[in-house]
Amino acid sequence: MGKQDLFVSKMKQEGLNDIVINTFISYFNKLLNGEKGKLSKNEIKQPAESNIIHYHDLKNEKTDFLCKLAVIKLNGGLGTSMGLKKAKSLLPVKHGLSFLDIIAQQILFLREKYHFSIPVLFMNSFNTQRDTLQLLDKYPEIKKQSCPLDFVQNKFPKIRQDNFEPLTVSEEAAGWNPPGHGDIYSCLVQEKIIDQLLDSGIEYIFVSNSDNLGAIADIRILNYMIENKIPFIMEVCNRTEMDKKGGHLAETKDGRLILRETAQCPDDETEDFQNISLYHYFNTNNLWIDLKVLRDKMQSNHNILDLPLIINPKKVDNIPVYQLETAMGSAISLFEGAKAVLVNRDRFAPVKKTQDLLLIWSDIYDLKDDFTLQKVTEIDHLLDLDSQYYGEIDQLVKRFPTTPPSLKECQSFSVKGDIGFGNNLSFKGSITLKASQPAYLENIEITNE
């Protein structure tokens, strides 16, 4: 029995669909053939200005095309890096409302305002599906649509590095890994969601992370896409020091846009990769996709979208393994005529760490009547909280138990040590707080210009 057969057998026993099995095997064969999943700076160049569309140049706000749009939210994350054991999107983020509450309200507001039943779908994991659907029961109107409210992402078997065979460990779940959000394309086909959407008149999807409340359906981008017959649009922002470790946009030698993730960067190019003057744009993971083009592209290749491979080395019970993953945004290189739209920072407000959550809690962001999350200042805020005392959500809540301090005029906010924050606090400028023993602050304003 060949190596591939071992994985096919394991995946079939797990009840996985042939599409995901064939997709995994296509990536596994690349690994066997020596592909490293790396993309050198010598293979790419800066994106041409003709491929970067500036959002402020988009003026058309007519609503005719909204009836052709569906919204998809990636909702598979547990937020384990923040000490969470349930869906991260259940976290209260503003005025007692969770990510899911706000997303549901955003969609309901759009439906009421524009009189279109804009569908919303959540790509859950097995870990997040139950809690997500339970919370959304609060919004029965959200389910009134012609497609399912959610679908569940797949999983890939982990690969032993020593013999390239499936990992077998006592805890069965540890032998599997999420395949990355690039799995969305397989899911849309295997669950027949593309067909359902197209049959109901939906021709375009807007996909974004559920932890990014800045990502709302935007009429200007949709109109530009349709009027110019663009099959794929990625929203990008200018990189700052806070974004330097994330993936960046580039261009192939033949002029196609391409996304390079951190895991694809050769080890000896890390310094250049993180140089925000060299690589100006990062992917917000807000994507706009023409469903007809996507369906045709996948049908022409046995329902496999051949995304650039990410090989993620890990250890399970001290056994070195590979996790094969793909990034949703990397599909930009596969769509001829794809473009990037340079958007304002208020369309990108993700929560990956507790310090990101503090940003949203604070007065830097305001939740508007239409449930959009808007930044109230043009300042780029850099927060750095001591992970020993603030790294997990329970630690953050313990040390910020009341109204968060005012940070809207604070360029940087660094906290080292165990400091609790009470009421009536305001920080302006560049602030560094240090404590060698537990401390507590309240009723003060600190300015450091």
C-alpha cells in the first residue's frame, strides 16, 4: 500500500468527502515531490499600481447589485491563544454584544435598509458550530434565506516527518489539523452551496473573518467589481509595525498578484519580509469573489482549487509532523484579472490577541447605529500588554474590570508587570507603564508627548 493509500483509507474511515480527500492528496503529492511551500523574494516583485485600486476613488453607491450578494463569515476559531475554549466570536466586544451579535445586527440592518434579503453563512468548525447556532437562535429573522446558515470546514490528517505516514496517537483528535481557511473553496463545492446560491440569483460573495467587525458588505466595492468584470478582489491596507509579521501582497514575474504568508517566507529572508517599506500592503482577509468564475475554475480541475501550499511543521507528543494548510487569500494568484483594493484601516479591526480586544473595548472604536464599528481617530495605535499578566481573556478581564481607559489619543501603550486599571483613566501620547509588584491605577490622566 502506497503512502497516499494510507491517507485515503484514514480519511474515508472518517467519512470525509471525496473532494477534500482528493484535495489533500494533491497537496500531499507536492510534499512528497520535495515542495517546501516557500516563496523567495527573488520570485516576486512589488505590485504594479494598475493592480491596486484606491477605495477613495470608488464613488458608485447604487444598490441595484445587492440582490446578487451573499456574505460569508469564517467562524472556526476557538481563540485558544487567548485562553478560550469556545468560539472566539462569542466574546463580548462592545456594549455587551459579542462578535456574533454584532454581525447578525449588521446583516439585519442591511436587509431592512436596502430591502434585499442578503444571505449570511458561517463557516464553522466542529468546535464552534453548536455554540454559534445556539447564539444565533436569538435572531430568528437571520435564518430567513434561501441557503443554509452555516457549513462546517474540513480537516486534514497530520503527516509524520520521519516516514510521511499518517500520525497515530492515543488522542485521535490530535492526529488531525484544520486545513486553513483555503478550505472554504472545497466546502462551497462539496456542500453544493455554490449551486444553491447561483440558483437563487446570488453571483458574488463577500468573505471575511468573524473577528473583524470592520468587514461589512460595501456597495462601492461590489459595484466596481461587477461593472469592471473583476473575478476576485482582495482588500488590503498599508502595513504598519503592528502588521509586519503577517502576510503581504506581491506580484509574480508575469504580473499576477500573489499573497505570501509568514510560513512561506524562507528563514533567511525574515528581515526583508517584515520590512514594511519594502512590502507595503497586507491582506485583510476581506475577499470578493465571482461565484460563476469560481465554479468554472474548480469544475475544470476536478473540483480542486490548486492553492499555494503552506507546510507547517509541528510536534505532537514530541513527534515531528507536517500540517498541510492553505490560505483563502492565496487564490488571488489563480484568477486572471484579480485586483487589490486599498481600504481604510476601519475595515480591518481583527482580534487575535487580548491587546486587540482592549483596542475594541476602548474609546478608539465606536459602535454606530447601523452596527458598524468605526475608528474615531486617524492615529495608528500600538498596544503591547505583558503576556504573563494579560495574555488570556480571564487575566484581561481581571485587570480591566470596569470601563477601559481612554486610549484614543495614545499612539503606543505598553504595560510590563501586574497592573490593574480602574475608573477614570486617560492616556495620551506614547505610554510605557512598568511595575515590579502588583499595582493599581484609577482617576488619573497621563500624557507623554
